[in-house]
Amino acid sequence: PDPDAVASAFGLKRLLKTYNIDATICYKGKIDRQNTRKMMELFDIKAVNIDRLPEIPVNAQIILIDAQKNSGNIYDLPCDKVISIDHHPIVQYYPYIYADIQGNVGACASIIASYYFENDIPMDEEVATALLYGIKIDTAQLTRGVSPLDLEMFSKMFYMVNRKYMNEIESSTIEVE
């Protein structure tokens, strides 16, 4: 998962918590970017490799963030209740129970941020910082694939972020090792 995916999952997990819904952030593969790991460390984002989870019950609900079924590394899901929130063009039709797939948006973090603002849900500084960073990364600092939604969410969150943490994340691109 890249910074946009992790930030979006983190933002959605916090949003769901306002409705007393618990969620576990899962991923497949490895988190290999230092800036992603730094963001996870600063905001205490817990994520579990799906290979280390116990068997997922058939009645579970899975929300794919920054992804769709039959794309990337997501092929087989252990349940039928699947949601997709993504900013990539639709890969292949899948009967999601809910889908918000906006192929014209530059970052999934913009979609998640819009949920907060559209529903008047307070956004804390950690979520704002993570989501803004996700937008910055997936749009190459607002120079690639930027949509009106990306610009609107960026401007709304710009003064909400923790500048110290943003600088720490942005400067964590190279490991000594």
C-alpha cells in the first residue's frame, strides 16, 4: 500500500469510529516506503498483513480502499459484502454492496476527506495531515491528475495539518540502511 491508500484507510477508520463502527486496516504485500512507515508510526496506524489474519468470516464486510476487486493484488475475497472506494477507473464490473469509484479524481484521500466535509464530521489534525499527504503524493504535489475535488479538499485541509509531522513524513524518503 502506498501513502494514499494508508492515509485513506486511516481516515475512513476514524470516520467509522464516529459511528461506533470498529474496523481493522489490512493489506497484502509489504509496506516498503519509508514515508508510509513514518506516517504510520507518527499516527499510530495499526495495519495487519492479511496473510497473518485468522480466517475472515463469510459474513464479514470488506471495504477496499484505493482498490477494486480484480485489480492489483485483489482477486479472491472471502465474503460477498464488499465495498469499493477508489479513484482509479473501473477495471471490471463487480456487484459491490456500495461503490464510490471516481476515476477522474487524483487521490483516494480526496474522496475520504469529502465524506468528512459533506457530513459535517469533525476531522482531527492527524487525519487531515495523513489525507493531505496522500493527496500530495498521488498528485505529485498537485502537478499530475488533479481534479477539482483534490484542490477543494487540499485547500480545506491545508491549515488543519500538523506541519511538524508533515515535514517529518516528507523528509522520510531514504533509509540509512
